[in-house]
Amino acid sequence: MKLVFFIFAAVVVLSGGCSDKSAPQDLGNFVGDIVKDVNKDVVKDLGKEYPLPEQVVVSSAHNDKVNYTTTLALDKVVEFYRTEYPKRGATEMPEAASVGPDSANLAFRTSGKSIYIEMEKRDNGTKVHLEKK
């Protein structure tokens, strides 16, 4: 919430002092850069709890739930998690797995909690929901 306020305040301050026609584009680039930096920080922090592939845009992360999109194809995201979770000591639960052409579900068991992954194909990549239970 503080970050949202900071971005809003920066936009108000910067837009108030701009009078030329390039200002909206410059301001848009400035805000876009801030959003990219924030996403990088969020991805870095979440990467400590969840393996995340390259090219991730996090849409929400709260408690033990994470939602993101990636430009990777669905089969590449499935392959990523089947490779990365075992590296972290997790075991796949085959009874919970279902992989189809447009969606996939995977589950992994760790010493603490189980991780459930729902994936859905999108035109430009894959939408992913991670949840620890």
C-alpha cells in the first residue's frame, strides 16, 4: 500500500511540473520503469519460497498463494516445475497431476507443506497459480 501511494505521489508531482507535449510519454516510461523494478524485487523475494521461471509478471502474492503470467508455453512451465521442485527436495504427487493441451495441474510434497500448481494456456504464454497447503 505504501508503494502504491509513493507511485501515485511521484506521478502527481512529476506531472504537475511538466508542460511540454513529451511529458506524458516520459512520465509513462518513468512509471513503467518503476513497475518493472518493483516486479523484479517481488520475483526475487518470491523466488526464495517458490521456484519461478524467467519472464514472470506477478499479478498477486498473498499468504501462501501466488498468481503470475509468463511468456513460456504451458509445456515449458510444466517441464520447469518438474525439474525445479525435485532440486528443492520436493516429490511430485502423480495422483494429483493432469496435463492437457490447454491446462495442467501438478502437486509436490515437501517436508512442510504441499505445493499445488494450476496452469492455463494463454495466447501469449501461461497463467499460473501456486498455492502451499
